Amino acid sequence: MPLVMRALRAHYAKGDAPVVAFMGATTHDPYRVLAGCVLSLRTQDATTAAAARRLFAFAPDVHSLARARVDRVRRAIYPVGFYKTKAPRLVAMAKRIVAEFDGRVPDDIDTLLTFDGVGRKTANLVVTVGYGKPGICVDTHVHRISNRWGYVETADPTKTERALREKLPRRYWLRYNDLLVAFGQTVCRPIGPRCGICPIERRCAKRGVATSAPRQ
């Protein structure tokens, strides 16, 4: 695993960070990580980044968002996926954080999971990226690649998270999602993975890979 992680970090340094990770690294603000995660679901990074900039221009903190009108939030975040549902959810989330948590986004997974629209992926990202606490965020990239390599053998992201918590050395937890998302977007793609340029191709079991893209 040390050699694999070193190769992934080298690849990551050459490209763009996933947008939610970028928000966390540049602001260290759990609120922006949480809102960015909600916006990013079923949405491409470029669209998420633009919507987040518009939203944070008038709602830079959770108190501002709690006071915002839903129709203004809806206009700001369009055209992210499911923007009509996400707008009232974001405002309701902010109001609850202000009312129940004194304006501080919760920093534990179990509490975050009680919010409407927050799943394990979002909760883990808030905890890891927003607060720098140990956790493993498992999205489709992490689930697919971890299984494709043969590092785990699991049927769904929840089981992948459980398996990684047992097997992956704790020192890699915080960066694992960022590294694999960037890698999955550019090299280890769902269809036509670019095995010819993959820095860890010799260490990969290639589970489920029928064909790969030619070297470019």
C-alpha cells in the first residue's frame, strides 16, 4: 500500500483536486464543505464550483444561509442536479444547525446522518475535510477502484467503508477519497480505464475490466 499511495499522490499533484476537497483545503470551513457536498451530488465538479461561488457570495456562513430565501438559493445553485429539492434542504439544514448546534456544523458522523439529505459520503467528507478528523469517505470512485484493484471485495459502498476501516492503515484515511476521486476521474474510469498510463497497473487485479483504453 505505501507504494500505491505514493503513486496516487504523485498523480494527484499533476491534476485538479475534487471540488469539495478544494473547498475544504482552501477555507477549512465545515459549513462550506457540507453545502458543497450537497450541491455536488449528481453534479459535475465545474457546475458545483460555479454554483457554490454564487451561493457563498450572499451566504458566506451558516447564519446567512439560515436567513436566506429559498427562491434566492434556488436561483443561485441552478443548474446543479435536483436544485429544486436541494435549495429548501440547504436552508432547512442551516436553520437546524443554528437552532440546535449554536451555528456550528456537527463534527461526528452519527449526528450528521440525522440531517435530511446527508448520507455517509457527505458525513465522512465533513468530518475528514472540514474538521481533519479520521474517517473514510466512500463514493462510487472509491468503491469501484478499491474493488478493481483487489484491495477489498465488497458489494456496496457501505461494506467498502467497513472493509477499508479494518484494512487500510489509519494514516491514509484522510487522503484516500481525494486521491481516488481524482484518479477515478482521469485514469481509472468506470468504462474504458486508461490502464496503459496507470502508475499502479502492475499491482492491479483489474477485476471487472473487460477492455481498457489504448495508451495515449
